Amino acid sequence: DQQVKQNSPSLSVQEGRISILNCDYTNSMFDYFLWYKKYPAEGPTFLISISSIKDKNEDGRFTVFLNKSAKHLSLHIVPSQPGDSAVYFCAASTSGNTPLVFGKGTRLSVIA
Amino acid sequence: EPEVTQTPSHQVTQMGQEVILRCVPISNHLYFYWYRQILGQKVEFLVSFYNNEISEKSEIFDDQFSVERPDGSNFTLKIRSTKLEDSAMYFCARTGLANYNEQFFGPGTRLTVL
């Protein structure tokens, strides 16, 4: 039962170009969405989040877009840098101190 | 925001042994979570802990698991009789100080059950 899906296991992008990571969810009760970056043998690092009352949130090179009708969100990284190479996890929750439900992750490789 | 710290970073144990994993949060934090990630799989929720009581737990969190905050600061996850399939990275997380919807993770403990 995958409530949060990241259908692309990997993505390769050239340095300086845009990286677009996608995430779909099935549970219409989710109203808060987060993106995490993870290196091997380390904990997930919080990147950016968005509430369901918004359709876009931007923080520096990172922008998250939310399409509630399609139950889809995406993370844009512009410009991509080699240090962005990691596994990116999408997570969702119902607001108010509830557990996060994670996708399986997408491995991003930024090639110099 | 500062995260939490976890000890040990790596624990190797024999099947059937008890292990205790520790999380050291900011002292005035009340809401914590434990998650695990089996190698190559997604991060999964185990249990949430609020004001020294279990708030919510997943199907994974069976009778072999327990959580405590024994001294008001350290926050522990105990596995009473480890199984091979308990081998995973275990992460402690806390809610954000400004936004309770955000969670910040510790570096994790790698548990290897032989």
C-alpha cells in the first residue's frame, strides 16, 4: 500500500541545468508535504515543505510545486550542482504532529 | 535548526539479544519519533512519543519494541529480542520549533543483527 510514490528511482542531470523530482500521493487526507535529501549512512536532511493551502513554495534554489487535484508534487532544483547528488525523499502527513509517510526515493546524480 | 544526536552510530548484536538505541534531543522538546530504514527501502514510521507517552505506533512496533524517556532527557528505543530482519538504520526525529509539521532527523544508528 504505497500512499506516497516516487516512480523514478534515479535521475541524471547536467550541472547547471534544472532537476525535477516528482512525487504522487493517494491519500486525500494528506495536507502537508516535505522533501528530504539523504546521503548514505546519514539521516534525512529537511529541504523544503509545503502546506496544501499553497501551490508553490520557494527557498533559494529549491522550489516545490503542489497540484492537489492531481495529487502530485514536484521539487525543482535550479541550477543543479554536483553537491546536490543524493537520494531525495518525498514525505507526506496530515498536519499536527503526525507521522510522515515516505516515498521510496529518487537518486539524483548531477554530472559536472 | 539543530537536530538531535543519536548513540551509538553503529551497533552489532547477536540475534535474540536486547539493544537500546539512544536519542538526545533539545531538553525542552516534547514530541519525538522513531523511524527505520531497511537497506534499499523507504523510511518507515515506528512510533511517536509525546509528553513521555506513546502517541501513535505502526504495525511494525510490536511487543518486541518499547520506548522510554528514563531521565527526562535521553529518549530510548529498546528492542528486546532482536531478529535478523531488525537490521536497519534507526532514526530519531523531533518536530520543528517553529513549525510542528516539519520533522528533523538525527544521524541514525545502524543496527546489524547477526
